[in-house]
Amino acid sequence: MKEEKPIAISVIKRLPIYYRVLTKLEQKNIETISSGKLAEKLNTTASQIRQDLNQFGSFGHKGFGYQVSSLKKEIGRILGLEKQKDMILVGAGNLGKAIVNYPNFKRRGFNIKAVFDVDPIIVGQEVNGIIIKDVKLLKDFLENNEIDIAIITTPAESAEKFVDIFVEGRVKAIWNFAPISLNCSDRILVENVHISESLLTLSYMIDKKFN
Amino acid sequence: MKEEKPIAISVIKRLPIYYRVLTKLEQKNIETISSGKLAEKLNTTASQIRQDLNQFGSFGHKGFGYQVSSLKKEIGRILGLEKQKDMILVGAGNLGKAIVNYPNFKRRGFNIKAVFDVDPIIVGQEVNGIIIKDVKLLKDFLENNEIDIAIITTPAESAEKFVDIFVEGRVKAIWNFAPISLNCSDRILVENVHISESLLTLSYMIDKKFN
DNA sequence: TAGATTGTTAATCGATTAACAATC
DNA sequence: TAGATTGTTAATCGATTAACAATC
């Protein structure tokens, strides 16, 4: 359980993938798996998996492999899933609603506490049991609630102005879906999800493969 | 315009980011930009930008930098944006609807030709001017239409069974949003978008920074 | 021209893979 | 025990950064 050196971001990005596959194996009642078998499933090498995991500790058993459920638990712990994360969402359009409805959040400790929108038609609607609030109430809400993650699912134009409000409101991190790179204060973490960029990458690969 | 050696995927993934920033610069009527200035905006190095671009050709002017609009055009061409891509979408829930409504697709040559769903309540509804069809009509549709990209926005459980239908229907690529890794035939390209995985990464970073 | 900035080669850095002793 | 598989060090590979001559 050594955590001295900074872990490479490439390793961190693979942990959720391991977590997803282990969850599936657990559901199938598979109790044990070797790095080799896991590598096959993930289209990677056994070496990489062992190398990744051993950055955080020794979770395997020589000669046998890894205990699926305990490895899953360890990775969950590394990712901080055992601590509940309180979230809010701004922008309750289709994408926002899709995220609020995502079934696995609660199970993994991600708890959406409130949803905001500007549109008076949308305000008052219910998503997944949550009544959508007017965005005017956002500042006040943040003063009275400790929020870990703010999700932005507004259009690009309006995304930027929320950053200051979130920093002010002591939000720890922004999960941003607006197609814009938010200029980040070092008081807040920003994770940008630019969905459409992966479509452009795919476009390139189609042209390369089929022409 | 040499295209002999295979281009690294890491380079390809940066092209859409360059494209987005150049689009923004163009809108601001900025005509010229140097690799140094671009690097600042992107939080990277001038060297990397020049290195990336020169994999595809020499687009700059020594002493001056790059012409914003022509560089944007070149990158668009590299990504295959000048050729129209016909798409269909399966699973017209909130996420599916969000994608169909995404404003920049058409402008960039991505054309959604049809939308399918299983739910009889959803079938017949309209999204962005498209009437949602019953998924039973999917096979037939693919026989009569040449589709480049199939977008999957169904739950994980039902995602897998569509792969065969798409391969059969000569679809070139799948853009998959279901939280599952589709086992790919080599006849079809698959781009998996696992939105929630970036939330787990963010969770890790929050714990590291604030504890 | 002088200054700026490219294109490109070389150097460095980091990440992946291979190898193998340890051991369950 | 023998076979399997880990944890970990060493080797390789690839990607990023630095440097600089070419030149607009």
C-alpha cells in the first residue's frame, strides 16, 4: 500500500476499466482471475496489469491470480469510491437528464443532490425523483451545501460563467460536458468530456480503413 | 502530404482538439497563429504541435506561423470531414436524443439518417425533425441504405445484439455509448465512449488533491 | 535586413513489455 | 511436489521535448 511516488495518469485511467470488468466477472460469479486472463479480456498484456496494480500494493496470490471481489474492492478504494461524493448538475436538457438517470451512480457513491436549469419550462420538472431548480438558486444552494462535484451540461456559451460560481461555492471539481475547455483555477479540478471529439477520431479511422 | 508511416493514435486524438480551438479562433477573426500561442491555449508545447502537424505536411509559414482557416481546413481534411458520413442511432432515450440534437454534426458532415428504439412509447416521436422508427425495421433499413456509422445509446444489456446486425448491414463503424466493451469483428470499427469512467478518474483526483 | 517562427533531427523522458526469481 | 502465476527488475519501445538550421 505504498503511495509515495506520483502515479502516472495513464495508469489511473485504466483503473475504471479494470473496475468495470471486475464488476462483470463478479456478477458472473467468477471468483478468481489471473493477469493473463484479464489481459485477454481487455486486449492488453498481463505485464501491464500487474505493473499497474503493483503501483498500489500486492493484491494477488502467486500461483493463483487475483480474487475478483477483493481486487474490485481495492480498486474502488483507490479510486475513492468508498467515500460518498455529493454532486449537483447544471443544465437539465437531454444530456443532463441522461446523466441524472444513470443507474450506477448511487451504487458507486455518487449522489446527485440538486439539478438546476435556466429554462422556466424545465424548472419544476422532475428527473429521477429530483425537482429541477431555477439556476438563480444555485449560489445560495452552494453556500448551504458542501458539494464535491458540479456537472455542467449546458451549451458552450453559458458554461464558462458557472466556473466562478463553483469556485466561490467551494466545489472541488467540475465534470464538464460543454464543448469548451474551461480555464481552470487551481482551486478547482476540471475534467472535460468532449464527446464529439471521439467521433472525429472515428471519422479518421473510417477513412483510413475503408479507402 | 506524405502519409507513408502509420500515424500514432495519440496524434490522431489531438487533431480534434486542434480543430476545435482553430474553429474558435476563426470565429474570433484571428487569421494567424504561431505554434507557441496555440500551445499556450492548449496547455502543451509548441514542439508537440509542430511535430503533430508535420506528420501530415507542412502547413505553416516560417517567421509567421499558421493561417488559422487553412490549417483548420487541412485538419478537417485529414480527419475526413469533407466526406459526408451517414449515421443511424439506436436507443432514443435521453442520451440518444441529446446526440441527435447535437448542433455541430450536420455542419461537420455527420448526417443522422434514422433513429430507432424498442419502446412503443418512444417509437413515432420526433427528435430534431426525425421520426423515431421501430427497431424491427433496422435490418431492412440497413439493406436499403449505406450507413457509415451506427450510434448505440441503448442500455448495456441490449447493446451487444446489435453488433451482428450492423456487421451484416455493412455498417463501417460503431460509436458505442453503452457501458460495455463490444467485442469487435474486424469487419467493423468500434469506438467505445465510457462516459462514467472519467468520473471515476475524477474521483481519484479529488481524493488525492483534497485529502 | 533582423526578428520570428517553422520543419526536422537529435536527446530525453516515460510508458510498455519481457524476463525471471520467488512462492503459493 | 510440480505447475502456475505473481511481484519486480531490466530491456525495449514510443512519445515528448529540446535544439537549431532554414527561411519567410
